[in-house]
Amino acid sequence: MRIRTSGPALAACGAAALALGVAACGSSGSGSSGGAAPGVTKSLVTVGGHFPLTGPAAPGYSEIPQAIDAYFKHVNAHGGINGRKLKFISRDDGYNPTNTVKVTKQLVLQDKVFAVLGGLGTPTHTKVVDFLNASKVPDLFVSSGCLCWDQPQKHPWTFGWQTDYTVEGKILGKYIADNFKGQKVAYFLQNDDFGSDGAKGLDMYIPKSQVVSRQTYEPGNTDIGPQMAKIKASGAQVLASFSIPAYTALVHLAGVKLDYHPKIVVSNVGADPTTLGGLLKAFSKGKAGSSLIEGLRTAYYLPSGNDASDPWIKMFKGIHDQYIPKLPWDGNVLYGEALAYTFAEALQMAGKSPTRQSIVDAIESGKLKGPGLVPFRYSKDSHAGFTGERLGEIKNGQLIEEGQPLVTDDGNGPIKPGTQPAQQPPPNGVPAQPAT
């Protein structure tokens, strides 16, 4: 069964497809010139990515490529990167791995992009990572926290960006172990590396004796009633979920139907309050809304979009208001702009005549600062992204972050407070050439 949405969620999906339709159909300006790298001319750098503009993951996630494009427009309005403007091509894969293969090959072979940027989804991107590496195409900042992006020996052209799911699972697992001692815990997991990597981290801190049920779901099948009935029957008082937004919303609606109301702790992937509020309203035909997610716990690696005093939020919100004001200001837009900023920073470091190898070298240098609450882990031996997260809770429909950012690794290393001082955005929002 396919998810059918209406209202804000459907409007966002339609707007994304409409706004990106022209770019998705053309490839002008994306070819190489002279001895330049593919996708690089004297005046333009073209990159692209695969995203769910339709399908079960579209609500919320369809905003990400529009946000990337908005940041690129901001860069272009300020002279580009080393004199070159940036162009972004987004192709719709519907969160369907078969489509991902097709559209990614179009990006590389037809559009001749310089790099693939922000390709979204664990089950989707795993189907193209070998192709991209065999083609020696930079596969930058995959929109997924799978551990599989951090394999520089096997996949030297691929880099993660967001905090990986095992690191996140450790942080959320420790939170559960510390705050809900002795309470019964159930897991609700997407049935792929997204869910299994998250569970790996949870299991490092939550005692096995507390875990009374482990349930999975398949993206595209919205009937999660049987799984939720089993979780309720287990007597679980806490539900730890690694789910995309649609399934986080379905968990809450199933809880209402079953009169079952555990404390819910969710991966940041499926915890954006604006997106969840729209989905709850759409799925319930207006009968439910944001009040259902009050008290939901999660964790984030970027500043809260609600913090108007944060300089990064001021910058990204200003770009949103100028270029994509019809989209909600939410975590998906913030994500897309922050990821696009990181690409611009890497491209700046790649030099005045960037090559595919030089941008890989720039990222592996470990000099990227980015807009996160915690540093990156990039080096020649690590292609992992952010090193940790900060805990938070949804209160009055907004994410309220709590405590210090926390950092750890995806192994047995301890969870520690982050010590990196807050980075400041450049005055005009465009990364400057680093001092040599």
C-alpha cells in the first residue's frame, strides 16, 4: 500500500517536483570545457542528486533539494565559488532503489555532473555506491547515516555527512538507560541498515533484559498495526524508533488507536516537528496534529531552527525567506542548506581549477568546519561525517535542545561532551578561501 497524503505534506511534495522540474530535464552547461573535470566549465560547476520527490519518503525530504538549490542561488548572487556559479540537478527516485539506479546513471552519463551530492536514503543509495566509485564520481555527503558510507578503502569516492546511526543509537541508548532505568523498551526499526545500525548503537547501552520487543517495517507498507499491537502486548513503556517521518507519524496514530502511549525516542531522521505535524494532520484527515508528538525525544547535530539568536540559523533562515519562502522553515530545509554550505566549503578548498580528485583531497584534509554543533571526522582513513549529537525534546511543537553536544565513535568508545568551540558563518554566507 502506498502512502497517500493531502494538505501540507502533499503540497510540499508537489511544490518540490514543480520547482525542480526544469533542472531535472536539462543538462545544459554541465559538460566539461577543455581539460576541466566533467561538470566544470569556466563559469559553472554542476552537481546533482537523487531524492524522493514522490513516494513514501517525500513528505519533508522533498524539500531538501530545493534547499540545496536555494543556497546555491545565494552563492551565485555573491559571485560563486572561485568565479564559478553552482547548478544543482535533482532527479526523483520515489525512494525506490530501482529508480535510484536509473536516475543516478542519468546524472553521471547524461548530465555529466561533477559530483553526486546528498543522494538520499539507505536502501536507495546502497544500490548506486559501487557504480559511482567505479566511475570515480565524487559521492558526497550521502543523506543517510549508514555506517556503509565510511569505507574509504572500498569506496574512496563516497563520504557520509550526518551523524551515523550507530553513534546516534549510542547517544539515544544512553539517554534511555539513564532516564528510564528498569523500564521495558521496544524497538521499531526500518528493515535495512538504517534500522540495524541504529539498533547496534542502542544495544550498547540498553540492557538486553529491558528490550521486550523488536519490530521492523518495510517502507511503502503503511499497515504497521500488527507491529504496534505486539509492542503494546510486550508491555513496553519506552519505544525507540529509527523511522522516516511518515512512519514516526504512523506510530503515534497507531498509539491513539490502540490506546497505547509509551515514551517515544526517535532518530533525528524522523523527528522534525513541522513535518510530523503536517503528516499527522494529513493522515488523520485533520483529526490529529502536533499535540500528539509533545514530549517526543530525539537528538540533532545542527543548531535548532527555533534558535533565532544562532548566527547559522539567521543566515539559513534569511536564504529560505528570500529564495524558497513558500516552503515551511523546518529541519529538512535547514539540513539541505547546511549540506550545500559544506559542499561549497569543500569546493572552495578544492582550488581554482577543481578536479574530482582535488575535492576528495580537500574533504580528507580534515579542514572542513561546517555549520554543525560537533566537528566532522573526515580524514584519509575516515569518511564519516559529524561525530555526535545534542539531545532534545519537542515542546509546544518545537525542538528544544538540552545540555551539551555529545561526541563518540561507532565502536566501543565512550560518549563525551563535545569541546569544539562554536563555528561562525562567513559574513556573506559564502565560504572564503582558507589561508595557506
